[in-house]
Amino acid sequence: MKKIIPILLLLLASSAFAQQDPLFSQYMFNKLALNPAYAGSREALSVDVLGRDQWEGIAGAPKTLSASIHSPLRNPHIGLGANVYCDAIGNSVYSGALATFAYRIIFPEGKLSFGIQAGYKHVYFDWSKMYLLNTEDQMFLGQESKKAVPDANFGIYYYTNRYFVGFSSKQLLQNQMAEVIVDGKSEFTKLLRHFYGMAGAAFPVADNIVFRPSILAKFVPNAPPQLDINASVLFANTFWIGASYRTEKALSLMTEINLSQNIRLGYSYDVWFNELRSQNRGSHEIRLGFDFDVFQSRMHTPRYF
């Protein structure tokens, strides 16, 4: 039994929806991490760096660092990008690096983009750092597991200056990521295919005030569907403030300020209303974004998405 419990914990950590794909509250500002078809849609060379500290106060809770860069080319139909991330959960570290290609069909009022990401994902688990009731159990002493596998994502994204809608599927290859031996038998975990749907719009409601609702739907086999419902307001093309409700009983309060036309700083704080509420001090997420108008003509101001 002492051997089975840690193995089950590893399998659960690898199979749970939130753990396989990093969780982001500020998804509406970080769409490349969810949909490769977003590449180039800001009509600028865009760079985003995001750090997340989830469930502060719980030992081994997820800590995530993500960075992305994407841009259109001189050919307006093409967008390129790259995304890297590191997601540490307990004694395991999940990381990845993916390159992005997007092809955009241009319509009079908007653009329809098809995107694909390809790269690798890596998992590392150090058994020797586990907290064991039996510290002399030789199964876990000094052991470590690591594996790297290829992976691919696909997405579709349609957008105008006033609204967007997108669909994507991630971890298309569903590769096996870990193997442990239990009583002479192999137990495997694998990446599960994830599905995302997103939509949002911007509505001017007064001079220098824009209301922007959005929604993100998530689905993965063997887990309940999840919705993130967001509403935010932009003041004077400079300051965003808003909130999101996540159906796993979490509320996110967020803000973003445009420090200049090309630099934006965002922060969110999550409050949980489920069984974890009494065990943690919330989740913090901070991001920094840059836009560089490398083509001197395409970048729109303001940019709502």
C-alpha cells in the first residue's frame, strides 16, 4: 500500500485537467498559449511573459512561467510565433517549447486564421524528494523519471476589430509521458487531448469606455467541462479592470494598464470557493506584454484583443 499511494498521486497529477495544461486566468491577453491561430493577430511583433503562483500556502502547489512571441510577416497572410513554458507541481516539472505557423484568410471586415504548433514536451519527476512515511523504502530512494515527447496543437481563430471567436485542440499526439512498475506490471500516463472554445466582443458604451465580455470553454476526456466567464471595462484606452468566474468555483479579479502604446502590465488574483478555500491564500498571476510596430503601418490602436 505504501508503494501504491505515491504512484496514484503521480498518475492523478499527470491526468488531472488543470495539471496537464497550465491554468491562466488572463487567457484573454494570452491566447497564443491556447490557440496557435492567434499568431500575428495583433498586427505587431508581440511578446508576453506571464508568471503564476497558484494556491499560495499549499506546499507543492503549481507554479507556472510562460513566455510567447508572435508576429505577422510582410506577407499579410502569414503569422509566426513561439511559446515556451515551465509548470512545476510538487516534485514534478512539466515544460515545453513549441513553434507556431498561422495562415490567415483576409476578408473585408475580419480575418480567418488557421494555426498549428509543433514542438516537444518534457516531464521530470524526482521520487527522492517525496515525503515518505517509510523513509527506507528502496523503491523511491534516489530515483528520478524524465521523458521528452513531440507534440502538436491546432486552432482556428476569426477576428475583427470588435469581436473574436476561436476553437483549438491541444496535445493532438497523446503521447505517453511516464511509466512506473507496480508488482512487475507497467503503468502509463499520457497527455490527453484538450479542446478549447473562446469568444468575445468589445462594445463602446460611452466616451472613452469600452465593455468587453468573453468566455472560454474547456473540455478534456475524464474531467468535467469548465467555463471561464469574463467581463472587463476599458477606460480611456489605458486601464482595464474586470472579473472572471470559473465553474470550478473560483473568482478572478484582474486589471491591466497600458503603460504606453507598446507596453502593458497585467495582474490577477484568484479566490477559490471550493474545499481548497481554507487551505490557501489565493492565486496570483502577473504578466508583461510588449508590442513592436515593425511594419510601421499595420498596428491598430486601441487593440481590444
